[in-house]
Amino acid sequence: MQKNEQILAQRLGMTVHVSPLRMKLRRLYLAFPSPSARDIEDWLIDVANERGARVVFRDSRPLHERVDIPEERLSQEELVVAICQLQCLDRPQMLRLAAQFISREVVNVDRLCLIARRERVGPVLAELAKQALRVDAKHRTWRQLAERFATEKPLRDSLLHWTRLAEPVMKNGRCNAEAWKLVA
């Protein structure tokens, strides 16, 4: 962590809690190291990349470096919630990884919501759902998340612009700004 980096909670004016998931992440970070990762956030990016999320990479990660964590040790839902934690360093691009897993519909919504409530990331998921639904209002998983976290207090600062969760649909080699799809 660089000295001037703040955590997401500081930017959003929220507090963090003692997180059982964060403790688990610290143990897994030591048990399944990524030698070039400077912190847990770098490590989470590496884990997400190993599981197929390709929207964000670390430039400093060597190509031969692998972080293979069995899903029994860290589920997809736990990974998504871990990326969205308020304790994470304020690196908004990381949230795109969590959104990519949700857009792919590779998470169990009930389990994701249970873990999200325990880890108090409901406001983050609610805001991501709001932005994703601007792109695809009929997306089943995002709609369920928006409904389940509808009562969350709005954030005082924006997380991501909706275009960071989507990509333009190309037509005849040109960008058609009227058509977008969620990155999945």
C-alpha cells in the first residue's frame, strides 16, 4: 500500500467493521502467495484473473505467476464480496472485476447476498447494480441484487460510471454509441 492511498470507506464517508472475510483473505494471501502482489488488493486482482475475469490486470504481474485457489477455499461469491469491501484500497477499477463475475451470472445470488450483508457491502452492490441496469435493464442477476439491496442508503460519492461496466457494440468497425453490453 502506498502512503497516500486511502481505503474505499474513507472516500465514501463510511466506517469499516472487523471482517471475518478479511481475516480469511489474509490467511489465504499467505497460503497462496502471488510473489509480485504488494498487497491484498493486488492479490485479489490476480485471483480474479485466474478465474477468468479479464477486464482489469496488473501490469507488474509476470505472465508465469499463478495463484490457484480452490473454490472450496474461496468461493466465487466470497471473491466478489472481497473485491467490494470497504476495507479495500480505493481502486475503483477493481470493482469492474466483481461486476464482470456478476454480469456473467456465475454467482449464486442467495449466497452472494448473505455474504454481502455479513460483510456490509450492500451499498456497493446496490450502486453497481444501479449502474449495470442502465446498460441492461433486464439482466436477471443485477435486477435481483438491485431489489435485495434497494433499501441501502445511497453513497455520498460515485463508485464507477456505467460505461466502466460495459463495452460498446461495434458495427462496421465503428463504435455505435447507442448500443452497449455488459462486460461478461
